[in-house]
Amino acid sequence: MITAQLVPTPVGPLALLTREGVLVAAGFTAEPKEMFVRLTPALQSEGLDVVSDLGAPAEAVRAYLAGDLFALDAVPVAQPGTATRKRLHQALREVEAGTTVSYAELAVRAGLPKTAARAAGSACAQNLIAPFVPCHRVLPSGGGYGGYYYGVPIKEWLLHHEAGQK
């Protein structure tokens, strides 16, 4: 069974979905089903149960919002993807809060310099576990914020929150 909880944040609710204590999806939406339908068919077949308290993942979000920028790092995550995408997602988790990287730099950090910005951008676009896999910390090398699945204002807020806590 996939278990979900909504956690309030200053930029709107954050839906957290877990399976056996591992975060499988997280996103800024008031409807956990929006995240659930992005899961693999095998996970969807397990069903969805919305609960009032998931424990550690929700506690990590509250700690992050209170200023512990490393709280999200301790939560185990799992999402599908190719070996390349998994390497990029792991490299994303290693981008320290309060810092940013370019898409090309992310690819280099993942040991995939030849894949460059395109693969890194695709990995961010397909990321199911924001902000735990912090694609908001990736910015275009040409400047600006670039895109963000949940909207640029949320990306801006996350970056400002992290910069203000350092």
C-alpha cells in the first residue's frame, strides 16, 4: 500500500507518498493522487491510503522549513529510471542546500560529462521526489531560474529559504 500525507508549507501543501517507509513521490500539490498517478503501474496497483502522519518524512519537512536544511537528506527515497537517470538523481541529492549548479555541472558531478545539460534537464523534469531530490538547485548556465515542475515561484521560494538559512 502507498501511504500519503499532506504537509503544509509556506508555498502550499506538499504531498508525500511512501511505500514501506521509503519516499516514492513528493510534490507541491494539494491532491496526493496527482503524485500517485505518476508512479509506475506496479506501485499504483498497491492502492493509495491518505493518513494524518507519515512520521519521519513529514518530520523532515517540518525541520527543513524550521531551518534544518539537511533534514531532507536523511529520508530514504526510491524512484524508477535508467542507470543514467539514477546517477543524476543521486548527484542531485549531493548538491548542498544553499548552493546551486548548472545542468552541465550536474552531469559532470554524476560522472556523465558527455550527457551534458539535456540528460540532466530530463532527469529534473522526471523527478518524482521534490524537494528531497532537489532539482530546484539546478539553474540554467545562461542565468535566471529556468523551469520547475511546480512553478518558478516555488523554486524561487525554496532557493531563497535555503539561502536565508545558511
